[in-house]
Amino acid sequence: MTNKNTNRIEQIAREDLVMFINACLACTGQKEFYDDAYGQRVSIDFLHDYILGNYRLLYARTLAAGINHFNQAEIILKLLATGKDTRPEHRQEEGALIAYALNALPPQRAWGVLQQLRQRKINNRRSRAIARDYLSMRRDMSFDAVKYRAKVRAIATHAHLKLQGELGIFLFRNWKQNSYSTQLFEQFRQAHYSAEAIYNLPFTIAEGFAVKHKVPRDVFLSRIQQQMTLGEKLRLQGAAERTETDINVDFGRLPLTKLALYILSLPWETRQHQRDILHQALERSARLALKKAPLKLGKVAAVLDCSYSSSGSSEKRRRPLGVAMATHYLLQAAAREYQAFWTVPVEDSLQVTARGQTDLATPLLAALESRADLVVIISDGCENDPPNGAAEVLRVYRNKLDPCRRTSIIHCNPVFNSDDFSLRTLSQFVPTVGLRDAEDLPTMLNFARFAEGSAPLSELETYLAERVQQLITN
């Protein structure tokens, strides 16, 4: 085989992997503004099967690339379903990656992954070992057994697990015995008879008992708060207001993108009235995100898309706009000097709404004129006012004004395009990377050199191998 053919094969492999990782960063199999959920799921499933069949080792290592939870779950399931195809020298690494990724998932999603082993009829030795080890790694298995009782029972049955102590009795021999020595199991038993006992249970379980015992909603919400997660408190803010119940939420502890999405769901008047509180919460959340993934930047300009398409879909309400707002606060915290340019100018980023056509060219020109070291564009890439306006600006800027690439430009797209299995790009002159959450931006800036096409396959392979070692050795 000639060097020319070898180089072409490596180029195709690199393009395939970059396309797949980008898809796994943005796609969640849900409806988008321009695409329905069915098309999203068909496209991403095809990509998974294609990469798994042709690049199994790199497919597994994608678990370490910072992809979203939806695609991590799919990779885990597909690897477990095809374990016989794993090469002996890669089996240990693949198993360690699966175990790490599963344990890193939110509990409800991890239990869902294990439950899907039963639904997809995956029941080999490795899948049973993964399920067994996951149960043994849980810090509070009694809590999980109560909160995810049906799932844990289904998984234990499917994987033929031997359960220790009262766990098996609680799951399989019904709860109607005289008493349990495990405190939470005993509280669950008592909650069937006593309304007072429900306040010691996980919120989602206690909620059902509250209905059974006819506890008034406002009384229940005010007393169960110590058992609620931050996400549950956030989700129930509207219900609490309707029942005139105060739910104390430390907004600054919420993940940055989730906080931005919550703020965007508030009425304009509420955002204006609580402006200082919400602004400070976003700043604090951004600082916490940067502690987990440090990022120090110089002079930065952001082009932020708030056109109507950033309103998202019924399944992902305001998701692109929420990512843009969260990225705005993250970059502001990370940069020495920062300017934001929205497609529809706003005086206060907290008051931004999804409206109007997509004019990226105008804010992009302003961002480039600021002479920033880094320009970050957050957009779904569907510009129509005028069409391809930003592409032309970028072509002229790269060819005529900045051929030496003194200014780094990166396009972050939070939306997967199911028609061609990729992300819509703005221009061949700037890299496009997927961005599910603003908190992933430090990782994406590092990955951008592969999306740009200048880095060879060997460098991408080394990058993934290093990330694998960082994960499984920590």
C-alpha cells in the first residue's frame, strides 16, 4: 500500500472519529428545532454502529472524551452486547472504561442503563460482572433500593446477583414483615401506615405516600425539603409558588447550564425583579465550574445566537439559548478581558429571549473588530439573515486579514443535524465542535484542533489514550 493510500485511510479515520465525537457531544436523541426525535435517534444509532464496527478501541475510548450522558449510556450498552468482539489485549481497558463511565453517570441514568441490559437481552458474563460491581460500589445501597426499587429488583434478577443482608428480603419478599434492622427499609415499611414516616424517605418515594395519606401539598413540600435534591427543588419551584410554599434553593450550587435554563424559564418580570440574585448565582456557578475544569483566557469575544431557533423544541426548551447564556458567564469568568455580541443586541444578558432571524455576520464583524485573542461562536449554524453571511466574513478574514491565524476562532454548536450525521458548520475556515453544556467548553477548546483538521490521526489517538489513563488511574 502506497503512502498516499495510507494517508488517505488515516484521514478518513480521523474524520469519522471527529464526526462521531462531535455528534456524541451534542446529540441526545431528542427533538430539535429543525429535526424530529426519530431522525435524531436513527442517525446517532447508525453512527454508533459504524464506529463500533470499524474502530472498536477508539469507540470505547470515546467514553473518556467528555461526551454527554446519553451517548455514554449507548456506548456502554453496545460494548457489553458485543463483548466477544473485544481483542484480548484491549479487554481490561475496555472493562475499566465501562465501569468508570457507569459509576460516573447520575444514579438514575446508571440504573436505567443496567435495566436496559434486560430489555435488550444482554446477559453475558461481563455484563453480569459490571452489574455486580456497580451494586458493590454504591455508597448507600439501601437508599438506592428504596428510590429505584423496581429497577434494582429487575437488575438483580437478570444478572443473578446474590444480595447481602436484608436487601434481598426487601426487594423480593415484599416489605410486609414485622420490622427491618436497616433503618431506611424500616422507615419505608412504616410509611405505608404512618404519614409522619414519609419525611425520612427520598422525595420521589415520599411523594406517592403523601398522596396515599392525603397530606396537603403545601404541608408536604414544606416538610420534605431536607430529602430533596437540588434538581428536585428547582423542578418544584413553580408548584411551591402556587401553594405559597418557600423552597430554599442555593442557586449558586446548581450546574451552570441548568441554572441558565431555569432562569430563562422565568417570566421577564421575575428575572428583572430578582436580577441581582440571579446574576450573582450565575457568576458563582461559573466560578465553581472553572474550579472543576480550569480555564484561563486572555482577550475573548463571544458571538451568541439568540435568534428564534435558539428556543429549542418541546423536548429541549430553550436549550441552545441556555447554553449561550451559560457560556457567556463562563467566558466572562475565565477571560482577562471579555465582550459579548448577541445576534439581537441586549443591554442585559439576563433579559435575553429567543427572537428574530439569525444574523451572525453583524456580531461576528464586531467581535473580530475588537481584536480578541479568541472568538467563540455559540450557534446552531442556521444563519439566514443573510444566508452564509458569517461564512463570507470568515473567508475574507482568514484569507486577507488574518492569514497567520493570530486570532483563534471556534464555533460551538449545541444542536446535532440528523440529515448528514454531523453538526452544521459555518465555514471551512473555523472548526466546529459540539457543546451540550457550557461547562464542557474547556474540553471542547482542547478538542477543536482535531475538528479543524490540522492534527493527524495519531495525535487524536494519543489524546484519547491520555484521557483514558487520566480517568482509570485516578
